[in-house]
Amino acid sequence: MRKITILSAALLAAAVSHASARGQHGMASSSEQMTLPAACEAAAGSMDMSKMMGGMEGMMSGGQMDEVQKGNMDAMMKTQGPMMKTMSINDPDLAFNCGMIVHHQGAIAMAEVELKLGKDAKSKQMAQMIIDDQKREIEEMTARVEALAK
């Protein structure tokens, strides 16, 4: 598997801005359809995404994030470059499978943060189930990608 690189906050912010602008013309962007449960929104608080993305590197290195926040942010940041690459794939089947592989890798990374730092036994159990299921699905999708690429 290729090494996943972390994008700079500025590049990530530009990619998010570009994707948002494209979503306003033509097909609805998936971000417009996604909603969080009210408890998640309340826990996250009010957040200006452009300001957050612009100051990401400083937040991570400047001690403004705790270990949980750093772990989850690192997991998310690692997926951004590869995810953006999958958006440029013309074949819909390859785009789907490649994008889902990256998505599942991000889910595994987040679940690993829960296993390491979480306190709730049920949440940790769910995290382990996610890791097990997502790894199996990554293997299946990787085999599918190899078959489609022939």
C-alpha cells in the first residue's frame, strides 16, 4: 500500500473550498446532504471551517489540541490527499472502490484512537468491530480494484 501523506492546512482548505464551489453547480455536493445528530453538533460547538483549516498546523503543533483531538485530526488529515485523488478517477466503479478504501482507512484510524484513548467499553467494542469489518472490506475492494484495472 502507498504511504499516505499529510496535506498542508492551506492546500486542504483550498481543496475543500474548490469542492464546495463545485457542489453549488450541477450535482448536489454530499456535504449538503450530510447532517450530524444534535448531540454531535452541540459537542463540536460553533466552528468556522475556513478559519479552522487555515490555522490547523498551528493548532496541532501549538498545544491547542489534546491527545484525542490530535489523534482524530491526524486520522482525518491523512485521508484528504488520497481522497481528493480518487475524485479525479473517471471510471465510476474504480472511483467508488478507491474512494471507499480511503474512507475505510480513515474509519480504522479513528477507531484506533478510540481503542487507545476511549473510556467507554461499548464504544471500544464498536471500534474493534469497525476495525475488523473495515479491514475485511478493504481487502475485498482492493481485489475488486485489481480486477477492474485489468
